[in-house]
Amino acid sequence: MPALNDVAARHTDLTDADLDRLHLLLADWQLLADLSFSDLVLWLPTWNGSGYVVGGQMRPTTGATVFADDLVGTFLPKGRRPAIDEAVEVGRVTRGGGDHALVPAEAIPVRGPAGGVVAVVARHTDPATARPRGRLESAYVEIGDQLARMLADGSFPLPGGLEGLDASPRVGDGLLRLDADGRVAYASPNALSAYRRLGLAADLVGVSLAEVTRQLLPRRGPVDEDLSAVAGGRSARGLEVEGKGSSLLLRSIPLLEAGRRTGALLLVRDVSELRRRERELLTKEATIREIHHRVKNNLQTVAALLRLQARRTDQPQARDALEEAVRRVGSIALVHELLSTAPDESVLFDAVADRVLAEVAALAGAESSARPVRRGTFGVISAEVATPLVVAVSELVQNAFEHGLAGRGGSIEVLAARVDDGLRVEVVDDGVGLPPGFEERASDRLGLQIVRTLVESELSGRLRLERRDQGGTRAVIDVPMAP
């Protein structure tokens, strides 16, 4: 289904300012659809005046929909729906001319920043769903009609009404109608229940909402002016209040008639469960980061003990084995160090690879003048992939120093690239290359055993070693990655 900007660019001559106004409407017209129990269709006049094209469509969540199919992009010749023509010409809300569902019950002009009509919102209500209205439905429709008149004169929607709301309340969550003095004229059952959970013992109708809300909240310092403005219906914005272990999200929409405030619509949503889950998630994230931090500390302690043991060992072969163990443990500790500060269970692996390459080069010391270089980028990698991958890369670079360059100068490159739906890592050196009969003796090398086990078992990947034509060795790791 094409977007509003695409439809407008192909069929209309609307300006960027006009489109900004229409986008503001589309961000908030679910409210009008729910209050009206109607489908809303946004008709845009075409550039040549021959008709209208549908730029947007909204279905109600409070009742049955009229249109099962998407209408965006549909063309309507001028004269086919007189109510839409009249709304454009006279600039006011006009009634439809029939009782068929495809004929709009009302056509509401939408004014642009310059004051002219730039679009028409058609309200469609299926006559087959008509039934006697109760108090709730009557209150909804009355407020919906007032919002339609505000839309026609350009006072709805107001900019900034949805700012700061991460879970904007809807009509069904809870609705309050305030009079011009900020007193509750009508409260839906859901809104009343939400205030009961906040600690309300009496009824809401007839009381000042700002005053009763202030009394229900814990007294902390001076009076909050935002609370008075939102709960009093004077400001078009949102506010969250907490009390008695409950959290309520309030959204205020002043209702205007001829530019004068006659009351306000207040939407209420109980977000207590949502906030509880967010707190649990934050607690779990903090716990996971703390676990990574402690694992890193423990691994560093293990590495220090191994390093101490290596210094006390007289046998060169045992000392080398302990130093290799120190390097492997240190590589894993590095991943946990970065995970302890990461916002989620993933790391930017480039930083890990660079530090590991520097540490391996430092261990090589005076035995080789080569310095490994990373080319390309690993990108963001999840924790379950990062840990085995860093050990595998470290082992391959260490092998390149120890066996490929064999204590002499040369170059080592680590090439990383995302290939299709996987990651390819190449460790390339220009050393002596693979010796004859290497394939038969490869299983005897502990480092390659570790790499192959990690790549094939832990990462479900593939490892291959190749002789380079120009001399040296290329080790290639292919690892599948989640999209």
C-alpha cells in the first residue's frame, strides 16, 4: 500500500507544509475513528481538479469496519460524491446524501497552514451496524462530532499532543469529558476503574479532576504545574502519574468552539503492568551486565594465576602452554568486559578484534616485527557468537606468528566482511606457507583443534586452510549470521 507522500507526489500539487499538516492528522485520527464508530478515508484533490485520490485510511477499533479492502490510491471522479465536493467548496462539514455504506455520512474539510482546504476526511458508518446508543456510545459520538468540527476549522489535531508518550492511551482505555472549569462531566467505566486503582473511593463526575488527581498522588514538594494543566484540560499534552503502586498515563485534548475552550477530552490508560515489565527488564539487564563483569574479573584472576604459574615453571614447553592458556582466557575475558557495558547482548566486534590483535602482537614481542592489521568490519555480533569467534581469530593469528612467520618479519592481515547472510573472516600471512603433509598432521595441533571445534560445533560454520600462490597461508572462517 503506497504511503501518503507517494500518492501526493503522483496525483496532487500539495506543498511540504500541507503534507506536514496531513501527517499530523494521520498520527492522531485513530481517535476520531474510534469516537465516531466510523471508517475514515482521506481524499486528496488531484492537481488538475478532475477528482480525488485516497491518501490514507483508518478503521475504528470500537466497532465494525465498512471497508475490508485497502483504498489508498483509489481515484474518485469529481461529482460522484457531492458531499466531498461541497466540503472542498464551502469549507465546512457536510452530510452525505444516502444511507449506503459507500456514501460518506459526513465529509470534513482539512485546512492547510495557509487556511485553504487541502483534503477531505470522509466518515463512513455501515447502516447495518446501527443500534440504539447507550450513555457511553452517545458520549463518544458527541465528542467525535466536536472533534470533527475542530478538524474543519483547523484546531484539531494540535501539535505536540503526542510528544513524550511512549504508549498513547486510546478511547477504549478510558475516557473523561471535562467542562470548561475542569470538572468531570462524564467518565467511562474504564477511566473510573483506572482511578479506583489509583486510590479513588468516590465518584469522578462533578469533581475537579486536577484537584482529585493531586490528592491521590503522594505529596512530594510543590504543586506540579504540568499536572494542573493536563488534568485540568488546559494543555494538549500527556503526563504520567503514579500512586498506590499504579501508573496512569493521561492525555488531554482541549475542546474548542469558535476558538473558545468549552471543555476537554481526557484519555486515561493504566500502564502499571507495562511499567512493571519495564522495571523487570531493566533489573534483568543490570543483572546480566553484572554477571558479565564478574565473569570478566574471575577470568582475569584465572589468567593472573596461570601467568604466575608460568613464571615459576622451569620447563620451556610447559611455560609456553601456560602462556597460551593466559592468552585464550584473556580473549574470552575481553568479550565479557565489553558485554558488561553493552546496552544489549551484543558487541561491536571491531573493537574486540583490534585489542586481541594488539595483545597477540605484544606476546610475540621481539620474535617478530610483524604487526597484524584488520581490514573490513565485523559489525555488531551477538554474545553467543562473539566469545567463540574471538578465541578462533586469536588462535589463527597466533599460529600465523608462530608457524607462518616463524620469528621473522612479514605481514598478517585479518579481513572481515559480511557475505550474503553470513560473516567471512580471513587470516592471511605471507610467511613460509603450509608444510608438506600438513593435512595429515593438522589434527595433532591443539590450536587448530580448538579453532575447528569452535567454528564447526559452536558457530555451525566452516574452517579451511589454503596455500597462497604468492606464498603464505590463508585461513578462512565462514559463519552463518542471523539477519
